[in-house]
Amino acid sequence: MRKLYFLFVFFLTICSFKAQEMNCLVNINYEQVAGSNRQVFTTLQTALTEFINQTKWTNRVVKPEERVDCAMNIIIISRNDNTFEATLQVQSTRPVYNSTYSSPLLNLKDNDFSFKYNEFDPLIYNRNSFDSNLISTIVFYVYTILGVDADTFSKFGGETELKEAENVMLQAQQSGIGSWQNVVGKQNRFLLIDNLLSSKLKNYRSAMYDYHIKGLDNFSSNKDFAKQKIEDTVMTIESLFNKTVGNYLIRVFFDAKADEIVNIYSDGPKTRNTSRLTSTLRKISPNNSSKWRSIE
């Protein structure tokens, strides 16, 4: 019995060292699609869930409780045999130190997601080639999620994962599909990873680290300090405003963070210069002007 006990403990230890990084909820909405064979969508949802959550994506040692919480919501718009037109909503969160709160990191909407799939097709990723727009798109967002998450715990800590996302993009460009191409004015997968890895826009990733480590993670112990650090982060984000027209990363930031910022600053002590904060928010994220009124 004692030997069995130690074998069991050893097995659990091995599993913890090999634990996968993702805790992803996959949902496929096919309400817009007519037809009798709906089982293919259930099969695909199960296959993607297993593919994302049971694959070891990095060399990092990850405890089960350290998996990245995220969600991918695929809305099927049309179907023609084994070809599907869809949109993809990608969301991820990060736990905040000494609290039960999870902070949103990504809230991305990909409106150009077409793919082919036959029921029970194996989902296999080959990093050295483009084989499937379904696989490449999902893997691209997996590595983007992992990279952005790692950046909030260690400054530029997600470099390896973001480079992997870039590699997915480079391999997928041979397909000629628009979402992978450098198209002027198009906010797509190419632009997302290009901006995240741009040396000119590195302040964004640095700001994400400061926002979470210096800001949110200090909220329970020193709310005034945390609020000031988050405000400083917004000022850093402002520095990107004039570097590129319609900077995509600013949109990415506020699509995830707008409601959180309102919740932080609409209650409790004010920072040294709340008017500067609201003025900056209105300037760099005018689409959220109605929200910013709540913190004036």
C-alpha cells in the first residue's frame, strides 16, 4: 500500500509538471445556419476544446491553477458543404493578486474567419507549414493569448509566445487569405501581431505590465497608489496615439479595459489629476466617451 501511495504521488507530480497552459471555453453558435446535420458543430466544438486545452504550447512549467482562463466564441454565419463562414470572439482574463477578481486582457472580434472542416478531421498543427485556416487561426490566438498574459507578469515576458504567433501568421500568408496579409487600414491578424512585436510600439507592452503589476496587483493593499499607477499607464498609452493613424493597440486596450477603468475610477478616492485622466481618455478613446462621463 505504501508503494502504491508513492506511485500515486509521483504520478500527480509528473502531471503537474506537464500541465497544459490553457483553460479555454469554446462555444460554437450555429443558429444562423439552416440544415439538418447539426452534429458537425458539436463535434467541432469538442475537438477544438480538447485541441486547445490538451496541447502543451510552451516549455513552461505550469500548475493547473495557473492555466490561462479564456474563451473563443465562434458564430457560424453560413455553411456550404464543408466550408464555413464565421466570426470569432476571443477573450482572456488574468487573476488579480490577493483578490477573487479576474481582469480582462483581450476582447477581440475577428470578423473574417472562413475555414473548411469535415466532421472528425484530426486537428494537427505543424509550425512549419500552413495546412488549415481553422488550425492556423486558433493557434494564432492561443499564442497571442499566452503572450499577452505573460507580458502582465513579467515585462516583455511573452516575447517567445508572440513570436510563435508571428510565425503562424508568416506561414499562413502563403494562403493568400486577407486576414493574414498586410493591408493598409485593415485591422486584422497581421496588424495585431505586427503591432504587438513592433519596437516602435513597445510602450504598449510595458504599460500592460505596469497596469497589472504596479496597479491592479496593489489594489487590495494600497488603493491610492494603485489608481495612480493605472492613471500613469493611460498616459503611456496616450504616447502611442500619434505614432500610427488609428492605432490598433489602443482599440485592443480599451475593448478589454474600458469598463474596468470606469469601475476603478467611478468610486472611492480620486487621483491627483482626475481631469487630466478623463481628458486623455476622451482624446484617445472617443468611442467610449459616454463611459468616461461616469468618472468625471
